[in-house]
Amino acid sequence: MNEFSEECLITFLRNQEQLFPEPVAETVEEAEAFLEDCMAVVVDTLEEVKEYFEENGMDVDEMSMNELEEASEVFALPNGQYLIVEG
């Protein structure tokens, strides 16, 4: 089970509509349950975001680091980490 920080959960709650057309969670508890169900991950760098996508079969060779950071599945966290949520 992945432990998500409160900062991570709040960031997802505030920005979830960048990935989903309507909210999938309304509380921190619902956000945590949703992220656990879809096996979301937190990584430390954009290089790790790229590695994650490559390991999961996504062709990201032509994407810049800026494009990776702007991908709808990637949520930049205030502490500099990244939450990756596959919809």
C-alpha cells in the first residue's frame, strides 16, 4: 500500500479535473482510496516520471521534460515531487 502525504492528497483533490472530466473524489479520504485503487505513484524527479512511462509502455522519447510535466497524468506537488495517476 502506498502512503500518500496530505499535501499529495490535497493537490490531487484541487487538480483532479486536469485528468478527469468530473471529480472522482470530494474528500481527502476519498482521494486516498481512489489513488490506492488506481495504484498511483509518487516519484522524486521528472526523470523518474519518464522512466515510469517508459516502463509502462508509453513512448516518451520525443517528449521534452516540460511536456512530461504538463501531461494530464502528472501532478506536480509543492515539495518538488510528482504524483502519477493513470486514469
